[in-house]
Amino acid sequence: MNFNLLTLFPDMFPGMLGQSLAGKALERGDWSFSAINIRDFATDNHKTVDDTPYGGGAGMVMRPDIIEAALLSIPQAKQGRKIYLSPRGKVLNQARVKELTTQQNITLLCGRYEGVDQRVLDAHDFEEISIGDYVLSGGEPAAMILMDTCIRLLDGVMGNVDTADNESFGANTCGLLEYPHYTRPSEWIAGNGQTYEVPDVLKSGNHAEIEKWRKEQSLKITEAVRPDLLD
Ligand code: ADE
């Protein structure tokens, strides 16, 4: 999978994605990225990329001609799906992530300031994706999160191939949140002086009972934290 990043801050990449499992996968060539500095396509001496909004209002808007020039520097065959990270987009979820991993190339446009001129989005069929109902200072952290969610699903990136299907939002959890996990020691005295034990059922060796307990826990947690998921 290859990601093209259109950004004013190319040095932010690979950032956290250069570490841990994503970093190893990058070294192996399971995924690649190309960070393109939009400012390199500015045409004036000051390397201006933005201007005041038509109709007035606060902030600056990134110019369509400069973003387009940056986009067209990517060979057509490598542009793939074009996504603009924006709080106005459809919210990213695991189903959307899975679908994105079928793509070989994805171009991610990271906005700053008040946003980008609508016309470049229209002219080049950018889809808009949000990572949640809050506003970031720019699209780069959102791009990184989208990339992380895709990379970890690529073949061979996660150690245990079952893991992704069993976790929250995975294929085998019916859309429920994950049950709690425990490891050794089986009895643990915390810094607060209290003793915490691993639930007996998990040490029983009875796989049917363990499965049942985990499903109950998933349901309980989902009811308490995300009742909307039960709908
Ligand atoms: N840019 C600013 N806020 C964002 C969000 N919530 N999701 C995606 N891109 C953004």
C-alpha cells in the first residue's frame, strides 16, 4: 500500500508510523509513503499557499491552483483514491478502514488554516473523511491515524492474524467493544494496597465458559460506554 501525502509539513511523516510494527513494515516495504510539500508549488517569491476567504470571515484558505499543482506532481497511476481529511467528512470506522486497505494507492490531502478552496476538491473528486467529532489544527494527525488503521491490517504486519478480527469493531465481535484482558500475576497487590485477582473463569480451562464470559463482558461494556453501537 502506498500513501501520497499533500502537506505543508512533510517532515511530520512517517512520525509515529516509523516506529514499532508500522515502522518494521515500512522497512520491509509492506507500505510506502511520499510526502509532498504543497509549498514547493507556490509561484510567488514568498511561497504563498493561502489567501483570504471570499465572502469574508476569519482565517485563510488554501489556494486550489497550488494544491492542484502538488497533486499533479504525482503520476496519475499512483494517485489512487483521493481523500481530504476534514472534520466535515464521513467519520472513519473499521468498515471504512477495511475497504481502504483494498486500495494500492491513496492520496491524502492535509489542510491547515480554515481549510482548502472547495473547487480543488470538486475538480479532483476528493472524498472527505473525518477521524471524529472534534477539530484538529491540521489534517496531518488525522492522515497518520488513517494510515495507522490501514497499515496494521496489511498481511503480515500484526503478529497474530486472528487479533484484528477479535478486537473491538472486529469481524468476530458483532460490533461490540472488547472484553477485558488479564495476564500474570494471577493475584496482584496494587500500589493502593488492594488485591486484584484475575476472574476465576479465565483460569478454569473451560473454553465454552470463557467464551460466554467474554461475550457477557463485551455486551456489558458496550451497554455502558457505547449504547449507540447496540442499535
Ligand atoms: N482536520 C481537522 N480536524 C479533523 C478531523 N476531526 N478529522 C479529520 N481531519 C481533520
